[in-house]
Amino acid sequence: MFRSILAAVFVVTSWSAFADDGGTLNPTEGGILHLKSALKQRPERAGFLCWVVYEVQKGGHDMADTAFEALNDCAESGNPPSMIMLAHAYENGQGTGVNPEKSTYWVRRAAEAGYSMGQYHLGVALITGYGTSVDKAEGRAWLQTAAAGGNKDAEDYLRKMNW
């Protein structure tokens, strides 16, 4: 099944490369450097495009700094998984310096967008004071929201805290 899906993704993504006007397999207008225009032209592909950027960025490739900037574009475009990935980059100093406040800022944006993983991480940040002031009541509320949305990590955290 996975091979079929992978083959379908390859065929679909390869097809667009053959379909450009010049017949170029890897046109110069593609890639990380042109992510903003790709996000505007094909917003439905944001998840895939931004995941690829994240993998390049966290891998420490030569383009890690460029990929970090592109990941920021992904988060700014409103893609909640990218917000979490950007928060992770700020937490671990990948492509940027470690910055707990910016990490928590992006986690909050994802949480407020209704993304249960963001809600979980914001709840933990508020309880532990990571990148923000400690606010256990608000943290608990975010964990409960995440758990109600099916986030198993939030359910486990609440259970461990006897909440």
C-alpha cells in the first residue's frame, strides 16, 4: 500500500515537472528559494512543501539557513504543522539561535488555530514556564482542549498530573 502511494506521489509530482512550457525536468523557478510563490500558487500543497523544507532544515544541509527562512514562510502562511516545526527549530537552535519565547509564540499560534498538537505543547509550556510565564490553570485548559480533540499525549499528561 505504501509503495503504491509513494509511486502515485512520484508520478503526480513528476508529471508537473514534464508539463512546464520549456520541457525542463527541474525548472529553475522551483525549490526552496521560490517557496513563497509556490505557496501562493498551490496553497493546497502547503503541507507537503513545508514538510520537505523542514526535513532539509533539520538535516543541517548547506541550505539549512535558507530552509529555516522558508519554514518561517510556511508558518506565516497559516500552516499549523509548520508552526510546530518552526517552534521546534527555535527550541533546538536549528537554523537559528535557541529562543524559547519565539518557540512558545509559534506553539500558541498553532494552538489558537485549533491544532491539537499545538494545544498540547502550549499546555506543557504554560505548566513548565517554557518561553512564557507559568500559568498552570491556562496550561491545564489547553491540555484538556487537546485531549478533547483526541491528542493522546495530552490525555497522558493530564492523567499523570491527576487532572
